[in-house]
Amino acid sequence: MTTHPELQRAVSAIKGGRPDVAVNLLNGILAKQASDVQARWLLIRALENLERQDLALTELHKLLLLQ
């Protein structure tokens, strides 16, 4: 369960069919804290919903580098 307000808004945006809004929110979170794994996973999901697999794969690579 997400507790960060922006993460909650991003989840709601994805569920509401607005992955573009989620991408903006999540990029803002990641600009402040690049190591936020939950935000990066949500960003990958939002990018996949936008059919931007190229960007989703880039984010997945970044996520794997965090591990």
C-alpha cells in the first residue's frame, strides 16, 4: 500500500486511465529521490500503459541497477 500522497495520486491516475498524469507525478518523485523503488515500478507500469515499452525498459534497467 502506498503512503506517499504523490504515489497514491499516481496509482489513482493509472487506475483511472490517466497514465500520462501518473508519469508526470512519478518523474517528479524520482527527480527528488531516484532510489524510490515503488515510484520506479509504478512509472514502468504507467509507461507500459502508454505503450512506451522503450522507456519502460530503460526504467527497468535503472531499477535493476538499484539492486
